[in-house]
Amino acid sequence: LKLLDAKVELDGERFLEAIDELLAHGLVDVAALACEKLDQRVKWRSPQAHLRLAQCALLVGDAAGANEALDRALAYDDSGSAELGLLIAAVEQRR
């Protein structure tokens, strides 16, 4: 994460893979922080990062945060992942 603060160049896809590994190991807070760092730089901002941020929010029970991240992903996600995420978030909020 310090590399992001130093504003070095990075491979966005590999960084997203690292975020996936953090999530797989239950390090949700660190993964969320990494997604937020990516969002701070326009060059690294992507629907994939917003989707992972929404995943982090859902995992900690933050429905509002999940919806915000998914709404942001909707702006430029053409895969349908954001819509599916909104559906999952709606189901989770009803529980």
C-alpha cells in the first residue's frame, strides 16, 4: 500500500489479483483500504476495484457502502457484475 502512496507505476490487474488474495485470506479491512487507494488515482480507478470494494463492504455488513461502490461501478461496468452485486446487496439487506 505504501507503493500506492508513493505514486509509483503498477500493474492494475496484478494489484487486483493481490486484493483478491487479501479477501481470500480474510483480510477484508486491508483489501478495502487497497481499493480506496486505487480509487484515489483516476488512472487506476476501475469498475473491478469498485466491485471489490462493494464485496468488502458486504462482508463487514456495510450495506450503504456496498450500494455506493456498486452505483459507482455501474457507470462503466458493461459485464453486468454491478447489477448482480446490487441484487445480492438487496437480498443481504433483507436478512
